[in-house]
Amino acid sequence: MQTQPNNPLHGITLQAVVEQLLEHYGWEGLSEHVNIRCFKENPSVKSSLTFLRKTAWARQQVEDLYVWTFKK
């Protein structure tokens, strides 16, 4: 098993990232930090994961917010 010491998201799933951010910020706060429709209109973890897996720029913003929030 390879380790990635410079990758703060190593071993953390996208679902875990979204769920932790949701618990911390709620949908409203999350949509203020990352301006994407799936966080604003009828939000759900499932729809957010579907969108984030297809949209690299949005996923990067969510991952950056996670690192900024929890990995300081």
C-alpha cells in the first residue's frame, strides 16, 4: 500500500467529504462557500455526489473547502 503524505484527502471518500461539510455548514452555509446549484435547489447528498463526480472544478472547490475547514 502506497502512502501519500502530501495529500490531505488520501483515504477520504468524496461522500465523507460532503457529509462532514454538510454537518459543519449545513446546505445553506455550504452553498455560500461553493456556489453550485446542487447545494441550493433541492439539495441531497446523492445528487451532490453525482454532480461532483462529473464536474472537476466543482469537486476541486469542495475538496479545497474541506481541507481549509478541517485540515488546518
